[in-house]
Amino acid sequence: MIIKKITMRHLKMTMKKPFVTSFGSMQEKEFFLLEVFDENGNSGWGESAAFKAPWYTEETVQTTLHMIRDFLIPLVLNKEISHPDEVSEIFATIRKNNMAKAAVEVAIWDLYAKRTDQSLSQALGGVTEKIEVGISIGIQTTTEKLLEVVSNYIQEGYKRIKVKIKPGYDIEVIQKLREAFPSVPLMADANSSYTLEDFELLKQLDDYQLMMIEQPLANDDIVDHAKLQKQLNTPICLDESILSVADARNAIELGSTKVINIKIARVGGLTEAKKIHDLCMEKGVPVWCGGMLEAGIGRAHNIALTSLPNFTLPGDTAGSSHYWEEDIISPEIVVVNGYIEVPKGNGIGYEPNMKVIQRYLLDTIVFE
């Protein structure tokens, strides 16, 4: 296929409620939709994930715009590509900027799946017809409010509860959750807010039978995580530290992690995500798919990835209505008793809803 045209749409949407982590609070989400066209007029869709501020990684909405517009699109426009795996090779001359790379690469994956008359799940090697869904809950104003929110999600059938923790909002919160919900699958996400000096505090989490603690130490660390994991019974899950299959291999060999969270945007696209999945399956390390507060197109890519066989733990891909009054795809993504059906239609299996996209559109740039 030859990439003949790319349309880049800048959107701004408001979430139903603020999402609060140790980084800060967020309710507005700006992002880009990439629509990539081939020589026959077929198109595939991708969504950028970076936030307005560099809380999670160094990338932002503005750096994503710069990288996609000025570097990545020129590398693929009018380029003949036989398989999406080639895109990461084409982008190899650009250092990091994984979220920008992913936004373009996943659109080409969607286009490829449509051209070959298969679902994105099939194109990736997915095996499951439905995926288990967990829920990620931001920091609440009171513990009582958190207990109420968790109770509601358990009643809705979500298969795993993830709560954000930070210094001063940790052990007491987990203790009260475990007392209220003694058997619910529960995990804590620290978003890199602790150090090895907090070992005694983190060791207390072993009392609460957590599925895992996610990224307790520095965002780029694997050495101290290995030291910590040797002292904890609770499995450590790495998130921000894993930017590539090489990072995953090093972390597993060091003993830094027993679980890995794979985010498509963080690792630079579906090809690298699949490589990490395959390595972890070979090494016996379970994986799950994390979320970046995506709208429907990004969420659809997550669903397809999660259909691969080693995604044995519920991910963060909640339904559209959890975050948005209206989503940008049709039909919207729906969770039923804790599961999402993997679409069987070609590509991502959802249609962009152009009327909704138009409502939230800030700008459009066409490259051809």
C-alpha cells in the first residue's frame, strides 16, 4: 500500500469528571486523530495519547503536533509499505517520541487490516472473542467516596479494581478497601511517587493480598525496583519504565517486575507492543493493557491488542460512557458484566462518528 494522504484533526473533549492522580487533576483531553489514506482511498484511524503537560512522559500535545507534522508524516507520505511492522523501522531514525510515533503507526495498522479484509485483532494474532475489563479509579476527595465508587463498579461487574495511591494516601486507603471488599481483585498504582526509603511503608501492602503494585519507584528505574521486589511479596508491575521490548527483557532478567502493563502509546505502537507481549509470554510474565484516558479510536486499538493470548489480567479499557457524555465512534464501546466484545468487522471494528468529531474539532491539517 502507498500512503497518499494523511488528515490530522485536533480535538478537545471534556471528561464527565476530573481524573486525579499523584501527578495532578485532569478533566479536559486534547488529542489528535490521524486518518491515513492509501492509493485506493481506503483509510485507517489512529489517536494520539499525550497529555497537555509532561506529567506521564516528556511528551505533550504540542510536542506530538511538532513531531507528527514535521518529522513523522514526511517519512511515510507517498511511501510504499507492505506491512505495518515496517513503520517502526522507518521511524527508527527519530529518537523516542513514542506517543507521536504510535498515533501514526496504529492508523497504518487499521488501514492494513481493512485492506486485507480482517479485523485488527486478527491482524495482530488475537485469539479471544471478548476481553475482561478492570477499572482505574482516580484519587477521591474522601475514603467514604472511594468506597462508594468502588462498590458501584463492582456491582457493574468490573473484574479488577485499580486505585491510585501517593504518599499520605496509601495504607489506610488500601486497608479500608480490603476490609470493605475482602475478595475483590485489587491493585494499587503509585505512578512513581515513592523511593526505596519508603520500603517499610510499601512492605505493609503485603498484608492486603493485592494483585500488584504498579510503578512504585522512579519512572525510568529498573534497578531499585529489583531491590524492592526481592523484599516484597506483592508483585511489582512496571509501566513507565518499559518503553521497548529491550526494556522489558532487561527488567525481567533483573527481577524488577512480575507483571508488565503494556500501553500502545508508551511503547511506540502496536508492533512494539506485540513484541513485548510475545517476550512476556515466553518468559511466563503476565501482561495487561493500560489506558491513557483515550477516546473511542484509541480505546478500540486497546481492545484489539488485549485479544492477544498473554493478556491474562483485566486491563483499563472501560466503556465509552465511563469517561465521555458522547464518544467519537459508532457504536460506542460497551462493557457487559465486566467484558467487552472484540469486534469482528474489518480494522478497528468501529466507525468514526464524524458529527461528534466535528463538535469537538479545533483544527484540521491535510498532508498529501
